[in-house]
Amino acid sequence: MSRPLLYHTMAESAYYDPYDFISDDGSSPESMEEGTQQEEEEEDDYEMGSSVCSDKTPSQDSASMVSGGDDMSISDVASSFQEKKNRVFSPVPGPSTMSSYSYHSSEQFRTPSPSNQSLTPSMRATLVRTEFGRDLNTFSDVYRLPADEEEMDRLEKQHNMLIDIFGAKYPPPMGVALRQGHYELTKKVLELGSGGGGWIKDVCRDFPYCEAIAVDLVPISEAEEDFPPNLRMEIDDLNKGIQHFYDQFDVVHSRLISFGIRDYHRLVEHVARVLRPNGLIEVQEYDFQTYGRDQKVIPANTTDPLGTHPWWATFLAHLREAVIASGGDTTAATNMQGWIQEHEAFENVVYKDVWLPVIPGNCRRYQEDIYTRMKDDIMAFLRSSKPLIMGNGVSEQRYEYLVHHTVRELNQSNIPQYPILSYPIDLILTSLAIASNLLGIAPPNSKLVTNVF
């Protein structure tokens, strides 16, 4: 028996809603093509603030482990998009008709599907190592942020904070992409780099009829009583490729994973083949820079004496060098818009920069609670970056001095500093435009991708 869905509209948010110009039927007034079937403007079944009331059953402690292997060339994968006949989707909550499209990829280049294994405490212990007082993953030398409980707690709080800043959990096309039609494959969601699992667990609870897979270097803890039964974890290094996911998912999501990605452009190419037609991709990244009130980069480097430049900008300069030295991609947020908009699989991509109030100074637009939570997140992040920065040769004395003065600047500075979150999105259902870093919805023979900084 299916679980009852309880949809409700969020109270009007005091924060900026990056999707507030999308019409109720999920279409952009500027991009709807003539001939598109009109849906009845009844209660919207994909409200961004919808939630589900259901019983929760803990699942068994299991995860998929994928052996690493060299990635193949993206150009070797042959795929084509073919239009199919119109289908009538099941009423959720009201009937609607829309076009469905399909494409096929060569089976020759698929990687084998992962096997399921039960994770014992001893196996979990092999997934982490301790450096500079924090637990890091053992799978990848590129991603050097912690994987311990302290970091998972920070990521969970960050997730909830970003919901309040964006004004919603998901972009409007989320409900469309996950609407389950008659005689269709079960809708599936993939999160690349799940961290503490805040986003993917929300999806599993809000869309309990879908299946979800969370991929990370260290799995989400399944000890929690509210662990969704429709969520499976996979332990894997995304740099090895995700070919075994091709043509399987309706939604792909990632947030702030460029720390551990060697070639983000190649990952975008993979995701284009992972998505099914009418699929949605949402990506959120930042460029490791900070900006002033004039929206210009605040320059800083690691060679000038400490104190020459603003402390938060100087800290990011050290972070940027450490990420590059470890092999991470610091160009993802800068290039994401071009990668997605110029990709033949995606169309009608919308991109928006979200300015995060790390140091609001005397320029405040959010409720005071947001600034407090943002400051707490940054202070926790300063500590989380210790293995990354000190692993790049920075002495502990210099690191502690830098952190001390950055914290003081966070608390006392009246000069605003903002990092930018880049957000693109794309969907294949209809021509749709959404405001939020980078958001795009692809027409019948293309796919949707979203990127957030």
C-alpha cells in the first residue's frame, strides 16, 4: 500500500526565493513552445515546500562499494535522443498530460553495477584515517575535508540554512521530474557527494515512491531511526567515473564537491548520460573567492605578509592553493554556466549567483538568524579545513594565527564580504526558465541541469 502524501504550501519566506518567477504550472512564460498541452491550474503537485507525512522504518546497514578503475573517454559513448508518443501521467493530485521522450546509449561502454554488502563496524573503520586531529576518507587523496561526526553536523546545519536562504528545498521542476506515470520505470534520484545526507534524506521522505542512491567516499550513517527505507548508499570515488549509472536517473544533485573532483567538466559529461529524458540536474558550487560590496573580487594571496589583505580573503587564498595542490577543481563554479549552456544535451539553462552573507558588515538583507547560522558554519569550516591547508605545507602556527584573525573579522568587521554560490538547472520536460544560479529545463530531446555555487 502506497504511503499517503500530504502536500502543503510554505509560508511566505522572508528570504529571497531564487525560483519566484516560475509560474504555478512549472513553465516559463517566455519559453513555452506553441502546441504544448495546457494543464489545469489546480493545486500544484510539485510545490517546492511540500512535505510528506509518513511512517519511517530504518533500513538494514548496507551500502554498495564500487571498485575503482580508470575512466573512459566521454566521446566513446554513443547516445541519441528519440521522441516517443505522448503519455498520460498518473494524477498527483490531478490528471495532466505531457510528452515523454527517450534515448538509448551503447551498452558496450557500461561499467558493471555495484554489489551490495553489509557494512560492519570493522569495515567502516577502514574507510577513515586520522590526520591533524580529524578523520579523513581513505578512498581519495583529492578530497581532504573531514568525514567525522563534527563535519557531518556542520553539513546538516548548512543544508537547513541554505533552504532558508533559497526559500525552498527544491526547484519547481523537481515534482515534475519525479511524477510517477503509469507503466513507467520507478523514478530514481542520485546524489553525488551526499555528505551528511541532509538533502537526499529530505527527498526520500518528500517523495517516498522514488528510489534514491547517495554516493560518497564515506557512507551516511544508517543508525538513525529515521533513515529512509528507499535510500541506498554507494561508496565510490567520482573521479573513477559513473558509467554504471548511465540512463538510470530522473534527478541528479550535487553540492560543493569540487574540492574532490579532478575534472568537473568531465563529470558534467557523465551526468548528461546518467539522466533519463525529462531529467533534472541541480549543481551548487563556488569559486573559492570572496567579493566586496561592489561585487568585485577582493584580491588576496599567500605570499604577502599576513594582515596585508582582509583575513577571510587571505584564508580563501590558502584554501584555494591547497585544493589545487590536492588535485581539486577550483574552476567549476566559474565555468559551469558555459559547460551546461553549450552542452548539446541541455537547453534553456538559467544561471544565477547567490551572494552568501559570510561577513555582512553593515549591509543586511536577511533575518538576523541567517547571519548567526552563517557565522557558525564558517567558524566550523575554518576548523574542518585544517587537514587540507596544513597538508599543503602550512605550519600549525600560521594556520592558527590565520583562523584566529579570520574569526575576529567575522565578528567585528563592518566591511561586507560575500562568496558566490553558482546555481544552474536543466529539465527535459518543457522549455522552462528558473532563476537560481544556473537552472535550465531542456525541451523534448534534451535534458535539464542545475548548478548552484
